Amino acid sequence: MANNDQFKKAGDAAQQAKEKAGKLAHDNRDKIRGALGKLASTIDDKTSHKYSDKINKAKDAALKGADKLADQAPGGTTPGGQVPGSQAPGGQTPPAGTPGGQVPPTPPAGETPPQTPPGQVPPTP
């Protein structure tokens, strides 16, 4: 029985660590993107751009992993970009980052909608 308790404790600790890592990744997406971009650029410069393709693939894979972890954070979005438990009017999946399934209003003809920085939720009208 002692082993079952130890496995349960280990599983709980692993879940807590995953949630904390997800929250940190979610809260610091811009810093992660900036750091990976700077790192990739530095390595690319030091290698005289000889391995640019491989460096960019590695950077993209790291960003994808960080985004996946951030999307799984408690209160974050699901991997499809949907806020858990939300659905847009008409049963459609809301655009990524919209809270509670609210669909941003469509601007009048000829106007460009305001741009929201990545990782931020657009203001509600």
C-alpha cells in the first residue's frame, strides 16, 4: 500500500508542476518569444548563417511547445485556442483569445479593426 500512496503523491506533484509551468508560460509568452528569437539570432550570427534553416526549425518547435504548455494552463485556452466552456453564438468556435465566446464586433465597411497584441484579450465593447 505504501507504493500506491507514493505514486499518488508523485502524480499530484507532477500535476502541480505542470500547472505551474503552464501558468508561467502563459503569463510570460512575450518574454519567451523574445528570448527564443534573440537566442536564435545570436546562434545564427555565430555560425555565419550556415545553419539558419535548422536554427529556425528548432526555434519554431520550441515556440510551439511553449504555446502548447501555455494553452494547457489553468484558465488558459485549450489547444484549439478556445476558452474552456465557451462557445460563440450559433455554436461556432470563437476566435482565439476571445473571452466567454464573445465575438468581436465587425467594423463598418472601409474601416480596419484595431489590432490586439498577441497573448492579450481584446477589450469588450
